[in-house]
Amino acid sequence: MIIFESTLGKIYLLAGQKGLQKLSYTSFPETTGNKDIELKAVAQLREYFAGERKEFDIPLDLAGTEFQMKVWAALRGIEYGAVLAYADVASRINCAKAVRAVGTANGRNPVPIIIPCHRVIAKNGGIGGYTGGLDIKRKLLELEGVSL
């Protein structure tokens, strides 16, 4: 595990042998991880916060259901500086009626920022929720030039 001091505060990163497994705004039990991948994630996050990176190419090693994996893949398709409603994400994965399930999968994203769940908002244009808190979500969206 590596702790990265970002403009948002501490970010905790954990990678396994295959890829990044967890990014959290709160601590979790310290575990020895793959330092090479963790350091690559820190470097890319620094570039992102400096406005120099719009996409991440860190290998990921995620645990989730088939549905969660579909949602997380759809989230990776939301471009930097763009937002989609939860209903739009549900449509993108051909599950238009699964809006609430998309919201739940979004909230269980193990690597926020890297998989940009902050780019998902409420259908009415409201900010929606975020596991890191709405203040962090607003800062991430502002960094990308989105104002709600």
C-alpha cells in the first residue's frame, strides 16, 4: 500500500501482482502490494491533478460481479470533462431499467478517479452521490472543467 498526498488529501493505493486493486480516500488495513504498479498509479495521478493526463493506463485487477464489471467498463468510456446520468450508463450497458443497480455498482467502484465514477450525475443535472464525498466529487469535476 502507498499513501499519496494529493490536492484532495490522502489517497490510499493498493496493487496486486496483476494490477491496481484499490484506491480509497480513507485508510484500510496496511498490506504489502505491488510497489511498481502503485508508483505508476501515483505518477499518473500527479499528472491528472496537474491537468496533464486525461486517461489512465494503469493495469487493474478488480474483483466484482459481471454486472459491476460492465458498469465499470462503461464508466471508463466517459470522456474527460464529460458527464453522464446514471440512466445513460444503464442504457450504455443495455440494461435501461437497471438505473439503481448502476448507482450501486458506481458506488462500489474500487478505484475511483482511475475509473471515473465522479463523472456520473443525476438525471436532473444534480451532482448525485460519491463515496469520497460531494466536495471531492465537485473538485474532480471542476478540475475537468465541468460546472454543475
